[in-house]
Amino acid sequence: MYNNFFEHIRNEIRISDIVRLKITLSKKGVEYLGLCPFHSEKTPSFTVNDHKKFYHCFGCGAHGDVIKFVMQTRNLGF
């Protein structure tokens, strides 16, 4: 039951719309690029891909989907 709910969330909400509430994103090809909200940086290394439905930081290695992003940025448990 929970899996269907979370899959519905992942399919219906664009991850870039949620991430954009927390950080500024700029379009670069098919991805969005911004400063990572999980570590301090001066050069953007945080990417968001709506098609693949995930974020990834090449600086600190943070990676996940829209649900994990909300959990991590708001310090929420599952």
C-alpha cells in the first residue's frame, strides 16, 4: 500500500519543483544545476533530473528521489 502511494508521488510531482522551493536552479541541458543544500559550496555541483526523477551532488555524494529530498532537508524520519 505504501509503495503504491510513494510511487504515485514520484510519478506525479516533478522533483525540480520541490527542490526549487529550497534552492535556486538553472536549466543546463535536460538537467537543472544549483548549489547543494547539504554542504557548503561556491560552485554548483548539485543536479536534478526530472526525467530520471532524482537529484545528485557531485561534491558530497547526496543522491535520492523527491521523497528523500524532503526527508533530508526537513530532518524527517520515514
